[in-house]
Amino acid sequence: MTPTEVITYLEGIRWPNGVISPFRKDSKVYVHPIPNTYVCKYRNRQFTVLTNTILSGNRKNIAKWWIFIDLLVKNTPEIDIAAELQLSDTTIYGMYKTVFKAFEIVMPIHKKDLYPALRRYLARQPRTVDGIFKQLLKNRRVK
């Protein structure tokens, strides 16, 4: 999927009934000329689907996140995930940490235990790509 397709898909997950401002739920929202960007009338601020989520400010391409979550759901070994995404182990480790934060799971002390712990957690309750992204896209500053 292209980044634009992923953003459109994520908008459907985060806002199934239409776009809602992350700054004020009852504010009117306008479409901005920049693709996939909106403006909150109350605050007169721009926002996207990632604003105020755990993924906001993340420098990794959203399409890479899509592939990462898809491979994670398929129980792909972390070495294969790193090879597929052409990212370093440290970057993959940071992505795992983000998923741990989103699910509010206590992270293991040792880096080598991170992937097995997340795999066990996700296996307890079968997860889908949608379910994981719903958790990642939760609004962290609800008013």
C-alpha cells in the first residue's frame, strides 16, 4: 500500500462516522488543501489522522508501519521483519516499544525478550491489523 492509501485506511479506522477534531470533539472540521489534512474551526489548527496518537511525530513512513503490523500479526520472526523493511534492529526495537506502549504492556528488561513477550501477548487474544492500529490511533488527549 502507498502512504496515501494507508492514511485513508487509518482515517476509516479512527473516524468511522466522519472526521472528529482531536482538539475538541464538538468542533466543526474543514478539509485543508494539503491532502489528508484537516482544520479544527475551534482551535484553527491543522491535524491529520496521526495527531495526538502514539504515532504522532513518528519519523517512520506510515507504509512501513503498515507492513510492520501486518508481519507482526502473521507471527513473522523479527529478523525477517527487519530484512523486509530494510531497517536496523534498533529501529525495529523502537517500533516494538511503541506497540508495547500502545497496549500498556510492561516491557521486558532484556531486549532479546521483547519480541517473544509481545508475540505471547498478541497470541492470547487473536489480533488483527485493524485491532492493533485502533490501539495505536487512540486519541491520547481526549477532552
